[in-house]
Amino acid sequence: MRLKNNTWVFDNALNKATCDELIKIGNAQVIKEATVGGGKKPKKKLRVCQTGWIQDPYIMEQIMEYVDKANYHAGWNFQIEQPQQIQFTKYEEGGHYNWHRDANRDLSKTGGKTRKISITINLNDDYEGGELEIDSEDHYWTKHPRKVRQGLGSIAVFPSDTYHRVTKVTKGTRYSLVVWVMGDAWK
């Protein structure tokens, strides 16, 4: 699907104190080596990071305000419903997530719902590498991906079927929150 805006970014949406608190909350969760597609074992060629889950209605409510604004201002106007849980993600040196899409294919596991909008919130900026890159749709991610090196507290919102990746972290640790918003299957 070709879109006029394949990403909507809110720069510095969250302040440092809020981001520090979210990192503290995230690190207190059970952190596990991340898997792909519900698998049991990590696939290190595709993804190297650790994840935990945050279940906080207040935080989710704040995130959804940005999702609603992006959905409207980007001109997507997707029919959306409930978001999934908030994923806390920790990319240490060498951590990365190669090209992928967040859209789910097996709707039988989600009550006929599909992921429509993905959100990435950058919680720090004291690392190197770890660039969020989003398919520019010019050559399907092979030529000119859009680099979305988000500053501290920035929020990137994009359609879940858009190819994207996080490049390898070369120094420090990258912390982020990721949320997926569901909706009825595409018609």
C-alpha cells in the first residue's frame, strides 16, 4: 500500500524524567531474550534484544493520544480498536532487529483482528547506532530507507505492514517502548 505519509513522528514528546521512570519500570519487568513470531527460541540473525511487558492503563492512554493524532494527521484514518500490551525493549551493544513487518498473518489467534499501527517510543539517546529505519517505499527497503533516529522521548507511529528495522547498537544501550494497535481485518 502506498501512502503519502508512511511515518508520523512526535519529536521530544516525553521529557527526560518521564523516560527515566519508564526505563525504571521496564527494567523491573521480567526481561527475556526476544523471539520472533511467537517462537520459543531467539533468532539471532534476525533479532538480538531483551523484552519485558508493561501493563499500565495510564501509560497506554497517553500513548493512544499520539496514535489518534498520527492516524488523523498522516491521513491514514485506519479503523483501530484496542492496543496490545506495551513492550519494553532493551538493545545492548550488538543488539538489532533486521527488516521485518509487525502485521500479523494468522488472524485466528487474534479474534479476526490485525495489527494496523505500530508505535516506537525512544526512551534515551546516550547510545550509538540503534537507528530506527523505515521503508521509504521507493525501492522496498533496499535503497533509501528513512532514518528515524529519534531523540529522547520521541514517538514514531507507522502502519504495521511497513518494513522497518533497528540497526546494530555500536555503543551503550538503547531503551524503547513498542505498542501495536489492532483493528478489524483489512477489507
